[in-house]
Amino acid sequence: MAPHPLQPLSDLVDLFLPRRCSACDRGLRPQERALCLHCLEDLPLTRFHDDPKNPVALAFAGRIPVVSATALLRFDGSGRVQRILHRLKYRGDTGVGHELGLMLGEQLTRSASFQGVDAVLAVPLHPAKERSRGYNQSQVIAEGIRAAWPLTDVRGSVRRVVRTNSQTRMDREQRWSNVSDAFLVRRPEAVRDRHVLLVDDVITTGATIGSLARTLTSLPGTTVSVAALAHA
């Protein structure tokens, strides 16, 4: 097979600006994307998409009527997942978000629990925070999911109207209280009578995405499922 016509240019770029693995910082081979093969094979996958009673789903039990919920990775404290999330969220490494979103989307297309989903919505950032960061990391993940699963993107249908305080030092109940009424539906016609997949980067207590889910499920005929890159 003849080489791609742009391969020499790609090789030249890699020579002077070598691409690095988002997890271990080793140099990437031409066929690798954001993660090296070693890190891809060693990711702490949860397999939650095959377990309807997984810890992510249980975070919403009795609080929010979430149809199905999952996370791709365990935030296990090993450092690898933490580095990936930090690079995605704070260093503009959208490539790793898209690659792992694609993996998550491929999982979901094979899961019977998610077959009713027909739309996707990344958890919105407050407009001021998105302007400051320059992008929404959850939207990057959602775009990766859509590369594997052509769902209708309903971004813009919901707006984050409260810029919440940091939740790092809050307990579970404080986190849920901190994000209550944080979202407002702007275009109800975009999400009414749909099964919307809500996408976030990390789920800990589920408070933020739970607040979004509560807002959406207040609309007649709207149901939600949840998917995140990692569960902590």
C-alpha cells in the first residue's frame, strides 16, 4: 500500500514536535493517537455498562430517575487516570478526551442498557468558565462518543445559570445542595420526548449531572441516561 501523501510532513512534525502519551508522557508511535499502546491496554476499565446496578447508577437511586449510568474508567489513585483528566481539563489536551470518548461510545453501542438513547448533551459549563478555559471538556468527550454513535447533539438546549463553588471539600449532601437549580432549559423542544445521554468528565457523588438530569426530566416525555469518562 502506498504511503499517505502527507506522511512525510507528519514524520517531520513528529521529529521536531514529538507527540507524547497523555498518560505516561512517552513518545507516541505514528499509529498511536493520544495514548500509547501500553497505557491503552493498562487502563482501569470499569465494565459498568454491563452492570445495571453499578456504583454510578446507585449514586442516583432514589434521587433522580436515571435510566442507565456508566463510567469508562476507575479513578483508582494510580496516577494514570488523574494525569489524563488533568491534561484534558486544564492543559487543552482535547485529543485524549476524544479518543476515550470514542472508546466509551463503542462500549455504549454494544450495551443493551443504552439502546433507547437518541440524543447527547455534555454537562454545560458556566459561560464565564467556558470563556476562561476556551472549551468544555465534557463536550470533547461527547464528540468522541458521537464519532462511534451518531446521536443528535442537543448542545445549547440547557444553560448553566449558576457558577457554583468548588466542591472539593464538600460532603455528598453539600455537593447536591451546591448545584441545585444550576441549570435552565433554553430550548425545551430540542429535548422533549427524547432519551438524552448526559456526558461528564468525572462523577464522584453525581451531584452536578444529577442536577442537570432533574432539570431535564421535569419536561414531559424526557428521559436521561448518564455516561462519564471516570468514576471516583
